[in-house]
Amino acid sequence: MRTGYFKTKTLAFLLMSSILLSACGEVREVPELKEPLTEQASFRPVMRADVGNLKVKIGNVTPRPYVHFFERQTVLKEITCDVGQYVEKGQVLAVADIERLGEELTEIKADLDLLVAEHTYNEAIYELNQKILASQRQECLYRYDEDTAANYTTEIKKGEENHTYDTDLYNYMVDYYGREIAEIQKTISEGTVRAKHTGYVTYVKDTSKGSTAGANEAIVIVSDYDDTYIEVPSVTADVNEFKKHEVKYALVNGEKIPIEEVEYTNQELVYANARKKYPAIRYRLTEQADLKLGDTVILCFMRNDNRNLLTVGYDSTNSDENGSYVYVKKPDGGMEKRYVEVGVTDDCTYEIKSGLQEGELVYYTQESVSPTRYEKYTVEPMTFTQTVQAGNLKKAETINTAYFTPVKGKVISLPITQGKEVKKGEVLAVIDSGSGEAAIKEVENDIKHLQMDYEKYVQDTDKNIKTMTVQGLMLLTVIEEGKYHNTLGEHEEDAIECQRTVFDHRVSIAENEKQIRRLEYESNLARLNRRIQKLKKNNNGNGEISIVAEEDGIVSRVYVTEGELVEPGTEKYLLFSCTRDQEGMGSIALSKSLDIPPISCEVNITVHQKTDKYKGYGVSCVQSGKAYAFTEDDKTCLTVTNGNDIEGAKYVFFNLEDKEFFDKVQIKDCDVTVTQLNSPNMIVLPGSVVYKEENKITQKMRYYVWKIIDGDLVKQYVIPGVTFDIGTEANVVILRGVEPGDVLAKESQAGTAGEEQ
């Protein structure tokens, strides 16, 4: 497409130098003339058209996903399905690490048991503290100290309030532990994730960067290819600007088919907002049309329903004190000034509510130089395909079992290499922790310190209890023998009794606290003993820890070398990963700025300096951090993909027609493109037919063509797809303004004006 082509031609009106070009809704001043005088008048018929700004998005025909996940963080032992695989409902898709889940269950149960046991003693301590405050308040009343008594009353109320909070927290924690235990027990009893629906696997979590799946993180997605909708990957539910647009349609096979949104429930949106993870918006066609899985469609939106209105161009309207008017061509060739009622407008067009009939010719200001030599170009629909570049081509590693170091130490044996086949139970690496029995002795030493601290606490507490008991007995003796000054009269003995009662209650509190400390000691002791048993696993007694294959597989990647230091929680935590081999499957990465293509998208590979070309088709199109909101069995769910990957990263996994591609081709010599849009019966014009100009007020670009009507060239404004990143300036997709069968002028440097192309 050419820019800066325009020249200023002689204006059609006399003394029109004062005319100001208008943008949407603007008016222009004109000289007081009854009708324009022209050198060469330019006319355009009054026609019906859509008026208003158009918003456009690309939608993917997407199969309904069934997302599989754990409701709590879970270590995965194995994923048993592959991307692209057809699975039946109930088939095992993933297996949790039951051993680790069992360890987690033991720890959580221990925490719950401790919480419940301590609660009984804490309740008793609360009651005793309240009784102490009540006794102290009563003593103040006996001594006529009402101010201090009032302070104790306040403390009693604070105690009641704090107890309410403590009770609520206790009930919440009991409920929380109960739910955690139930979920772990459910996972252990099942031990697997099973397919909720029959379909094709379109996503598998990449465990090469971590075998732990977060709570509600997508592990496997199975999609039903027979149940589809149109998804807009670039628009999520939190910024759905099209929600209230009156006009929504899809361009399907050249037809405008109305669409309606497949809305999320309020509860689903609440969940999404709570986690700040929003699913993509979705639509369905309201009429039957030829649309299949993997198709891409252009979706169009208009805020108001201003379709098929009677219109004239913005460059035909003028205004004076009496209103808006146009110049209409009369049958005898002259022109009449006619006042009209205008309605809605956009950057190029005005609606005419009254004053004109469809087909009447109206004058428009002609500032662009029309072609003097041109060929006729008849508009015909065609299939438009748009591709995007991809990178990071590699053989797909769709299934990974990751292996991590359980201890800090040195790799002293690594009998594996990339590509090696391994069998379940085979030793893959040996880590020298440098501790051996010393690590166990260290825990045993912790147990001794725990025992010593507890014994000292018991001794100190018993001593304190004995002291308080003696003090209470002394006060009792004072009362029994009447050895006190009767300064309070009959209340002297009552006041001392209050003091004695306080000592009794404090003794009881100390006894209860002693029982709580015993429970904590026993719980910590059991935890340390469990740790010793875990340290002994795969430990030969000299501190050498063996890492063994959990399943048969192929070593896909080795991240460490023999002699290297490794340590949990650091960059040297992951040792290696294994995968099952899938011949002919590749993966590519897309720029974050690009929309993710649909499943079944075409992937084309060319080899540098060769004529070799290879083709494949997408079986999984993944975006890291993509959210799915849905309701299953009356339960609202929100899951997210790729918890361990870079947020927003986009990948395509595809099957190659040539299954031996990776054995024959050097990946570094390849260029890869992905079909992002494939739309039949579109209007696509060569750049030489389309022109553009700048709106001097808004600085926005207007696009137009020269339409041939009754032998005359008429300037016709159009909306091109290039403004929405659809098409290019060499092949211009037209979304509004031109119809199939229209004849346009295609400028020709040689030849006769009006020659047919």
C-alpha cells in the first residue's frame, strides 16, 4: 500500500479555501452560494451501510476442555498419557506419589491430634483465668476499691472476647485440617487422576521443572472435539469490553453470522477475581454454519446497532444556520442544495434520517487525485491465510518424570546419558551426603536436647507449683487461726479467702500448662523419630543416597555432572528427567505478543538453502498461566496451566507428517511458521488498489478505494483488517466498504484507462 501518494487538486467549489475538513460529528463553514461551481464535479450515490466504529478480534474454534487437577498441592509420580492421545472416560491420566502423600497425611494428623488435645487444657486455663479475675475483683469490692474492681470487670470482658476469637480460630483449624485429611485420603485411596470425559489430550503439565502440582493447577486437559465454541485468547473475562456491544457477529465463509457469549457464572467470576486469574471469553454461533475444530474466525463488534442505514460520506455534508445540507445532482445535470437530517456518524460516514433517497447522487469534496490510467479490478472473495513466525523448534518432551536430589552432597556416580533407556528400579545416580550415620546421630542428638529441655521444664514447673501450694496453705492457716487485723470487719476473712483461691487456680493453670507441654514434647519426639526412619531410606550407612528409576523411560535431559555439588532448594536441585519417546512430535515457542493459534493449526517448516518442506498439525496449544473457570457437580472450579513456567509463555506441540523429521534435519537450519488465521471467502485486495490518507483533525488513517460506478470513479472509504493486525499492506483484508462484484480502479502505469483486469 502506498502512503503520501496524494496531491491537492483544484477544489470543486469557488472560493472553497475557507472550508475546514471535518472529522466525526464536526461541521464545516461554507461560503454563501446557492450551488457550487465546479471544474469537474464528483458525485457518490446515497447508499445503505453500517455506521460506527468496528472492533475486531480473532477467535479460535476450540474444543470443550475437561481440566484434571488436585485440589491441594500434590507430588506427581507419573503422568501416564501423551499429548494428542485419545483417552476413554475413567482412564488413568496421572498418578500421585502415594508415599509422600502418606508422609503428609501422618504429619497433618499429628498436628490435628495435638490441636484437639491442647484445646481441652486451654479451655480449662481460660476458665481458671476468668475465675482468678473474678476473685481479684471481689477482693477489691470487699476492700471498697471500686475503681480497681471496675478494671477487673473490663479484663473479664476482654477475656471473654478473646476466648470467642480463639474458639473461632480453633474451629476453623479443625475444619481446615479435616478437609486436608479428607482430600489426602481421597487422593491416596484413588491414587490417580482419571479422565472425566472421553476425548483427546490437549495439555499435559511439564514436570521437567518440578514434579509438584500446585493446588488446582491443571495437570492434564482432555478435550471433546465434538463440543466446540469460539474462544478469543486475547480477551479475558476481567476486561470484556464487548459485553455490552449490541452487534456481535463472526465472518464465516464470507457471511455475517450472529454470535452470543458463553458466559461464566457469577460464582466462577468471583473465584477468578479472588485469584486474579481470568479465563478467556467465549462465543457460540446463533445460526448453523460450516465451522469446524481448528478454524479461526474474524469476530466483529459494534457498540450500537447502526447497521444498514441510509448514508452519505462525511465529505458530502455541510452546515449553516439552517442546519445540515448536501448538494444533490439533478436530472438535467445541475445541482440543488438540500437540507437533510443527519443521525449517527463515524470517521467517514453520516447517517441520513430524512431528505434523501437511496441511489440519489450527492456531491462530495474531492481532494485526492483519481487515477487517470487504470485497469478494472473486479472484487472476488478468496481464502485468506495469515501465518506467524515461531522459534525454539525441538523434539517434544511431552511426558517427563523429574528426579531431584533428596540431600545436599556430591554426585559420585551418574551412569546415565541423554537418550539412554532405563528400567524401573535401575540406579540412576548416587549422592554422597557426607554424613551417613552422622545425619541420623544429629537427629538423635536433637531428641536428647528435646528430652533435657522437657525434663528441666517439668522440674521448674513442679517447683513453682509447690511454692504456690505452700502460699495458699499459709493463707488458709491465717483464716483458720484468725491471725489477721480486722480492719475490714466481717469482710476481712472473705478478702483473704479470695487471695487463697487465686493461688489454688494458679496451681491448676500450671498443671494444665504442664500437660500441654507434655503433648508438644511427645509430638515433636514422634516427628524426629519419623525423620530418622526417612534418613535411613536408600542410605547405605555411609551417607551414600541412591536415586532409582521410578518407571521405565528414556533420559531426556541430564542437568548435573559427576563430581558436582547438589542441594535441595537451589539451582542444583534438579538432577535429570525421563520421558517416553513420541516419534514425529515437535514443539515450538511463540512470541508473547501473538495470539495462541487453535488446535489443528498448520505448522510449516522450511530448511535453509534447500527446497525441503515439512508440514505438521497442532495437537496442543499452550499458554502458561491460562485460567479455566467451570462448574462440575455443582462445585465451582478455577485452574491454571504451567505453574512452573514463565507467565504468558506460549507453545505449540504438533505432529509431523514425516515421523523421521528429527533424524533427518538439523534443527538450527529450519524456519517455522504457524497458521494463525485461515478464513475462506474473504475480500482481500492488492495493495495497489487501496489508498490511505490522514484525518487532519484526529491524525487517524482513513483507507479508501476508487469504485467504478456507471463509468465514473467514486472515492469509497473502507475498513481494512490491517488496523487490527489482520492482513498486510500488500494483501489488504477488507472488513467494510466493498462487496463481491464491485469493480474498482487499479492504477496502471501503462495501458488504456478503464481496461479490464
